[in-house]
Amino acid sequence: MSEREFPSRAKVVIVGGGVMGCGLAYHLAHEGWGEETVLLEKAELTSGSTWHAAGQITHSTSSYGLGKMVDYNIELYSRMLEEETEQVVTWHGCGSFRLAYTEDEMDWLRHTLSVGRSLGFNIELVGPDFIAEKHPFYNLEGVLGALYTPDDGHVDPSNVTMGLARGARLKGVRIFRRCRVTNITQNANGEWVVETEQGTIVCEHVVNAGGTYARQMGEWSGLQLPMTSMTHHYLVTENVPEFMELDTELPVVRDDRMVSGYIRMEQKKGLIGIYEKENSNSVWEDHCPWEAENELFSADYDRIMPWLENAMERMPVFAELGITREVHGAISHPPDGNPMIGPAPGVRNYWCCCGTQIGIGWGPGLTRELAKWMVHGAADISMREFDPRRFGAYANKDWQVIKAHEDYCLRHEIPFPHFNRLAGRPIKPSPLYEILKEKGAVYEEVYGFERPRWFAKNGVEQRDHYSFRRNEVFDVVGEEVRAVRKSVGLMDVTAFTKVEVSGPDAHALLDRLVANRMPQRDGSIILTHLLNRRGRIELETTLVRMAADRFYLVCAAFFEQRLLDHLHFNRKAEDVAIRALSEQWSALSLNGPNSREVLSACTDADLSNAGFRWLTAQEIVVAGHRVWAFRMSYAGELGWEFHMPDEACVDVYSALWKAGEPHGIVDYGSFAMNSMRMEKAFPGAGELTNEVTLPEAGVMRFVSLDKEYLGSDRTRLSADQAENGTMPWICAYLEIDPDGIEDGHGGEPVLVNGEIVGTTASVAFGHSVGKILAFAYIRPEANVASQEITVLIAGKSRAGRILGQAAYDPENRLPRMDGAA
């Protein structure tokens, strides 16, 4: 079939011809689906947000995964795409600076430097003299330093998109312009029906790459895809006399503090981009007009003037020049600023490739990973922060707008560790929300739920305290950890995902999906993993057998929709009911050596080892309520989790608290829990990703190699690689010597004898052991107990070593301890 013949069937239909849609078409073609892919664009390619993009791209990112993608994008733009397609992309490899005016900003750059070193980037931290040498026209008053990334640059957005489209066509993709899609629905056999002005296409996979139209396109299919169009300015000056004789292009300057944006050359002119930190502007909150094409808005100088004046002060050579071009266009902003890349929630084979506020900078790398996900069942880079299923039904349209404004205004703020976005909250408070808030809880939001991070005390103000270094919160968290380790602590863990699978075939369905042996007796508990067909980890879950035909699954909050979809879409003819209980049930965690004494004061149940064994569950009565008690502990102490209907939560919490007061019971939060899980060497979400298999993650004690389950063949293959020493990496457990200032945040390089052998995944200070602890993915040959290592934290080398066992209670005796109830 020629491109001019409109098809009635295809394997994949991509809707949207901007950099995201064309990027996906290009990468699907390179994964072997070119002849089976169709792309539809309502106007001309690049006619949406892509055409008015400024086109910058930088290695300056403290996200390890995004850094991998950016590095690929720069290689694609600077060399690969033009060589392959002969399409000129107009790459300007001028390099860039990211400036710092404060020590907090310098700390951000130091951490970004460490991440960049881990990725092998050409990146360095430089002082004002170096900046002035490379860029003599920038006013550096107050500047302490900058991150210099000489391989950065900018590119013509239209040329890039045309190059991607040409590369896709060369491998068989058919592209139809001036073909507006009018509806997308799913028929009875699961195929997607794409209705257009030129005809209807039935396909196996449909992709929403609709840019500013993506949200309303999702509504055709009953989907809520949270994103809002925010407008952004950049301005182009007249020719700059001082630029006329330059032989080389000046580096792009990213000035987050004074300009809240970027400044660069545009041929011999100046280009100023501004993300105002207040008075942000959203458009098309309900509906983006279909007739919009190459749409721009009038410049709003009142809104951006303070930042424009700062830009003129920073670049005095612009001050007397006129503005020759005003670009004020709309860009999609999801609630947290991250793109929406991956499966839409609750449906099969509807893929999101949208919500990308920096399409030129991020697009090709994101679409490469999405293509691998679609074709092979998993991306090669962790996609958790981009997965559209990270939002739930709570993300309604009003909330989306609130969060998009927040995100826009944060675009050029320091991305501190654990940065807490407060707008539009609380959205899903637990029954204990107000009680714990009164007791000093500082909350974080996870999948809409409010979860305590830590509890203010000893004069520390009840708010977020941000720094890349240790701050006031460090000692508060340390006290929480020590109190749990010494006596007893209570945590609200209502945010956990809670799903019940019941029915005659519940056991059979789960047995086909989990890598561990199923629990054999009522009340038994296992820890297990769900895999995709590549044998990569989808999620970790606790699985409780409540009865022969009833099972209860608990996992991290942000995996709720992923768990539900995994269960539903891998279901065959089994007679099962799958029910999410997260918003109807609460949960508490009681941990510490005195937890048995506390619980025994609230129940008549036999809590001895004989009466209530480790890793078992019982329904018991606490404070007059029947609750499910699980004898398990993520803190690595004697402890129980209690799961119950919401209406029981306050009574149960109050009873446990009262019983614990003679023992000095404390409330504790997720920061203390993270410190304790690291002390126990329990891998978490940062280690268990779609990048790795179970042997690579080092969790084979929870795996059965002699049963069949989804991904079992790849698990056995990876186990064979582990046996013969050919695994690409393995999850290692490290200790790092503290310096009392900075403990690390993940993404730092791990070195042996001066050579980089891997990268940290999670880092936390172990308050019980006085050491920084980390998980890192490193070369298997380096994973030798007591191996001396070096970790680059904040740009400085820190000594450390590989640990062969948990830093705290390595024999795991404490959770199993006995005593009179």
C-alpha cells in the first residue's frame, strides 16, 4: 500500500505529528514496526507546540534516567539523524552554563556534577573567570560558579521533526497530514477504532501524541490524562552589534535565579526565554480549539517584565535593542511536570506520548524507550517517574490546573531532594490526617494520599526544610529511628496500595504472575515480585493468603494502577474478583522491641511466637474492631502491620498510642522508615525497576526457579548469566564514610581503583549504625564483600566499601524475637 492510500487497518496508529509523535514513529520503525505504523496529523508536521519551541538541550540534569535520554538526544541531533536521513537539523553545539548565585544552588550543581560524572558526561564546575572567558558579555555580579556542559546546544525544532519523520518513512511508516482524528474508541475484541476525516482505521495499538490536544483526546476513550496548557514566552532582539564579529557562538546561559530562564544567541540576535515565578497563565483549560494551528498569543509584558528587566541587566548589550519577535505559545504541563509516557490507566494498548513540556530536549530519548516498551514489553531505562498510571481518579480537571500553575512557577527553582509540592492538597487525607498534623506531622503526597515524613519537635518548625546537605530535620529523624530501635514507634501507612483478589481461581491467577511460591496456608505471608514478559520487575508486593480463595496484596502507593492493570490484563478465563481497597481501608505499622507489650494491652490475641508466628496474618480484635494484623516489619524490628476499614483507624491508633505511652512510644514517618530499611538492606522502589531482572536486583531468595510464571524464562536466563559471570550489573549494598555535611541522593558514581564501576540507586544515612548506606548497580566483579570503593558525593570523593550483609541485625533475629505477650 502506498502512503497515499488511506489504510483501514494498522498495528499502530500514532495521533499527532509533533516531535513526540514523529519521534515515536522513528523509533518504532527502528524496533521493526515501521511497515505496520501509521501517523496522523491534523495540520502540518510540527504545527503544534513543537514549531514554537526554543530548541535547547542540556546535559545539566540531576535525574540519572533523564540524563541517559538527554545524552542520546544530543548524539542524535549532532550526528546520527543527519547521517541517516540527510535531513539538515541545524545543530548548534555551543555548550551551556547553568549559573549559581547561592550555596544552595552550588550544592545543586555539585550533585548534578556527580550524576553527570556517573553518566560519563563532559561536565565541569567552573568559576566566574572561566565563564567570563567563554561569555564576555554576561554580567556575572553575584555569580559563585556554574556548571559547564560544552557538548550542549540547540537545534531547529522543525528540522529535527522533519528528520525524524523522514527516518520513519524510510523504514516504512506511513504519515498522513491534514487528517484530523475525530474519535478513538475500543471495540468488543479490544482493538482500537480511530475515526478520521479521511476514513476509519482499526488498530492493535493507539498512541496519543496530541500535545495540547492530548487531554481532550483522552476523553474520547473515557480516559483522564492530567495535563494543562501553560503559556511561555521567549523574545528575540534586533541584531546585537557585539555579536557581529564573533567567530564562535556563545554558550547558552541558564540563569534560574535572576532571569528564571535562559539567554542565548539566535544567529546574530539575542534570545531570552522566561518562566515567570508568579502570575503564570493557563489556556484551553477545558478544550483546545481544533482549528488552532501555529497558534501564538500576544506577548504579556506586564507578566514577564520583572524578569525581562533582569535579563537586560544581565546582558547589557541587549538593553538598547528592540524586540523583533515575540513567541508566546502553549506547552503541556502535567501536575508534577514530568511527561506522560507509557500505558494509559485501565485500558490495554492505549499509549500516552504526551504531556512533555520540553519536547526537543527530552522527546527522542523518551520515545525510544516508549518504542521498546511497546514492542518488547519493557523500556531499558526506568520509566516510573513518567508512567501515566502514577495519577489516580483524584487528578480531576480543577486539580490539574492548580498543579500545572505550581509546576510552571517551579520550573526554574532548585530541585531540592524531597521537594514537596503543596498546591491542591490535601486531596486524599487519611482518617488520622488532622490528629497527626496537630502532633507535628510534615506530610508528603503519594498517589494523592498524605503520608507523614517526619514529626516536628524540639523547636524545629513544622514545615519542609530544604537542602542538599544535612539540616534541622536530620536530628529529628535520627530521634525517631532511635526511639523505634530502642522502644516502640507507630506509623500511619494508609498510603499503601491495598488490593484483594478473590474467587475460585484467585490462587491460579496469582500463581501464574508471582515469582515466589504461593503461600500454602491461610494466614501465610510472602514477599514476591510481578514481572513483565522481559523478566524485568514491574513491582514488589506483599501477598497474604487470607483464605484459600482470598488473597490480599500490599505494595507502594504509586504502583496501585500498575498492579490493577497487571492483574486484569494478564487474566485469562479465571473466575476472580479484583478489588482495590486503598481508599476504604487504612493501615498502621507498630515497630520496636516493646511493640508486643503495647499490642498485648489492646487485644486478647496470643502474640507469642507460638501463637502468632513471624510472617503470618491473623484477624484480631483491637479497640473493639476486627482488624487484620500482619506480623512483619519493614523497619527490621519486632512489629505488626494493621489493616482495617477507615472507620476503625482512629480508635485503633488511639488505643495503641495510649498503651505505648508508658514505653515512650513515638510517631515516625517515611524518612525514618527509609533510614531503617536501608540499615536492613531491604531494596526499595529505587532498586526494583523495569531496568532489571530479579537476579540483577539480588532478590533471588524470594524467587522460585522451578515454577512457571510471567517472565520466568528470562529470570532463569538471567540466573544462568549470574552463574557464569555475564550479568551486566548487580545490585550491591554499600557503606560510605560520612563527612557530617552531605550524605548523597542517588545517581552518584561508584569507583574502584579510580574506575567507574556503577552508580548509586538509593542513599540514606543509617542513624543506628552511624554510616551512609547505599544500594548501587555495579559490575558484578566489583561486588565483593569488603571491597574498598570510592563514591563521588557533591563532586568530592568519599571512601566506602561493599557490605556482605545488612548493617543492622544481619541475622534478622530482632523481628523474630519471642517473649511473653
